[in-house]
Amino acid sequence: MDSRSVSNFELKAINEWDKGNIWRVITSLFLEYCSNSSVHGVGYFSCKRRTLFEKIWWGVMFLLSLYGCGRLIQNIYRKWDQTPVIVSFAEKSTPVWQIPFPAVTICPEMKVRSHFDLFRSVAQVCDAHILEDTQFNQTEDPNIVEKLKNVSMPLEKALFFCKWRNEGGFCTDYFTETITEEGICFTFNAQSSEEMLRSDQLHKDYQYITENRTSPLWSLENGYAENSDMDTYPFRVLGGGARAGLFLLLNLNKFDRELKCRGSVQGFKILLHSSSEYPQVSRQYFHVPLHQEVVISVKPEMITTSEGLREYTPERRQCFYNEERHLRYFKVYMQQNCELECLSNYTLQKCGCVKFSMPRDANTKVCGASQIQCYNAAEDDMLLEDVKYLVDKSFDFRAKCNCLPGCNSLKYDAEISQTAFDWKSLINAYGVTLDEDEDVQFSRLSIYFKEAQFITLKRSELYGLTDFLANCGGVLGLFMGVSLLSLVEMIYYFSIRPFTIFYAYQERKRHEPNLKGLLVNANNVIIANPTSVP
């Protein structure tokens, strides 16, 4: 038989196993665990010197401690599962030369020059309330972009003079045409169509972005490459202040003033956005009126994400890295790009066509003027689905889009000041004489970084697995004196220990025939030789 020592509990368990009483085997095993366990209070359950009342009292106290421990651990788990990430200020400030100057999209409020009578054709870029009493019968309009280009203010007329980083030049050297929901707009410092859009998925009727300059040394997630110089595209500046910014002289000819489309509102809409973001001007813009000077002092808002969060799911960290979220029409993932694609899909589902500015494939139709009300209502309905989804889960189109913020994002906040611009006195001071037939109306716009450095926000781990285990261990130790070895001990008694007892039982059964043979032989010897017994 096994030469190791056998405890009373083990011997009792073997005997009960031999009798086939499994319940008493379990009881004996439990009493052995209670006698040797390091968990506080458990030892009183197996002590024979305690009365029944004392055992019940300790049992109640143990269960109350176990309940309180369980509730606190549940709260700890909920915190770990639902709020593992925090957005806080970074340890160091970031110089503005490490990020691109904001992309600037400018849209003239004047959509049709007065000598063109194509109001019905370009109604899709006019104010919706002006069109309420107008009847349209055109359900499709595949040529609307071409018409808009023919009747809109050309770039070289609308942008009269440009100065970048205190160096003057032609505005056509910096700005290119972009198709937005506002019609033909002009964009500075945006990524090219090749880098931003998936051209193989888009139609070939027209280009959304005509920018040809590429940015191989910059990306939203990694920033500028180490070998990039200050003239790398997208453009950047060395510091803050107007001298290192963008200066524009904007113009709308009084002769071309048109009141049917936009009413009495005249001037320019300005949108500041990231170079990787496709502009949606109507959602958030600044207005530059005629005969006014507007100064925009920019404050960057950049959020980065620590590498430690890559192991988390996007739902837990509440953001997507660029390679994690594939968009059909955009190569660069941004929340705004995702929402635009989602809106395009929803509009197609509701109206059977999309607005000319929305990304689409070759088989998707372009809505005509008679569908203006439909696609405007579709945009409102999609926004409303966020509220409906909380009540009825069937309204989940927007939820399926899953447009979480990008893990690395860059936005531009602004402080605006405005004053009257006496451009006639300025022109006279320079000795410039304008012909009466030119009849220009100027506005001036200055955009620059407010400060040379800014504070970056960083998304990092607030409550990780280490914190979760440490807090659980603290609660278990406080309530029950439980450590990691206590849990190992419990696993041992309910897994390995039963097999040990069973093995001891098998050893006993295996040696029993030999013991019986020895006893029989001994009895025979005594009977045959009784005188040999002392």
C-alpha cells in the first residue's frame, strides 16, 4: 500500500467510498477543506467543539460577506467592461508644425450668375424654403454638375488674391474645385481624390475633388514622416500668428448678384476641416459677408490613442483605427466620411437616387429637382433614427453604419472677429483704378493658428485587466481573506483531491487480496504447529 501518511479525513473518505456512500465521501472532503482552508470563517464549519447555533451564525456571516463581495465585484466588472478608456490631456504640448494647416473650403453664396436663367436646373443648391411653391418634374439629372460648373462663379473670379505664409500668389496655385452639397466650391490643402476616395468603386461621370497633389509623407494616424521638409504637402506652418497663415481677398461682382436662389444672403461660406475629411459645408461653417473683413484664429483639437488600446475591441474603446473600418467609397476612415457614406446609402434606399454631391457607384442615379424634398427628408429621418432606435430596435439603419470616431482625429476650432472692410479706400491708396463695368465687391479673410503650440488629448487605458484583478483581490481580501492561492486551494480540493482519494481507494482494493492471503497462511501455520505459538 502507499507508504505516505493518511489523514483521518482521507481514511474516512476511503472507508465511505468502500461502502458506496458517495454523499459521505463528499462530506468528508468538505470537512477536510474547511479544516485546512485559508479562507476566513470556513474553519468554524468543521470544528466539532462548536455548537449548532455557532455554526449557523458563522454560516450567516459567511454568506453575507460572500454576497457583499459579489456585489462589489459586479460593480468592478461593470466599470472594467463599460468604461475602460479615458480621454485626458497629453503630458506635453504639441507644436503646430507637426500637424497640417487646416483644409479650407470656400463656397460662394451666389450659385448662378445673373445672366444665366437656369434656376430649375440648379435648384438643388438653393435654399429649400425658397422652393416650396415651385413645381419640378425632373426626377433624374445626371448632368447637374456640368451645368453648375457652367453657371457658377469661376475660381479665378471668386478668389481675387491669395497670400500663403506671407508670400502672394495666384489662388489657382493653392485652391482646386470640389463638389459639395453647396455646389462648386474651392478647397485649399486637402488630400487628392486618389488618396481620399476609392476611384474603382465610384462612377466616372465627374470628379469630386480635382486636387492632384499627393501627400506620401503624411497620414492622419502617423503624422509627418521624419524625412519630410516644411514644403511637404499638405502644407504646414512654423508657428502661430497672421504672418504664418492664409490671407484671401474674395470677390463677388455686383452685376452677378442673384436673389432667387439664396435670397438676400450674399457672401461666402467657409469650412475648416482635416485634409482627410471630405467637406460637408452645410453642416458647420463660418460666414464671410460682403464688404467685411473676417479674421479666424484657429485652435487645433487633436485626439491620439495609445498603442495599448489596440488590443481592445472598437466598441470598448469607442473608436476605429483606419485599418479596422472599411468604407466602400473612402480610403481614409473618419467619422464624417463614414456618416456621408451612410447618408448616401440611406438616401438611395428611400428615394431610389442620391444627391449629386454624395458618393455613388456607376449604377446609382442622380436625383433631379423633383426629388429635393425626398432626399432632404431622408437626411432628417436618418438623424431621427438615433432616437427611434432607443425605443424600437427595428430602426437600426444608422446603428448598422457604426460610424464611431476615428482613434486619431484632427479638428479645428476657431475664434472669429469681424469688422467693416473699406476696400475702395484701400484700392485708391494703392493707386489702382477699377473700371465701372467690373463693379466688384470685396471681402477679406485671414486664417492662422492662434498659438505656436497646443494641448493634445490622448485616449488611454483607464481601467485595464491589471486594475480589475487588483480591485477584485482587494475586495476578496477585505471581506473573506481570500488570495490567489486561496482560489488555487479551492480548485485543488474540488478537482485534484477527489482523484487522490480515489487513487488511494484503488490502491487499498489492489492490496486487499495479498493481505487476506497472508492472514490465511498465518492461521494454517498456527493450526499445524500449535506449539510454535508463544
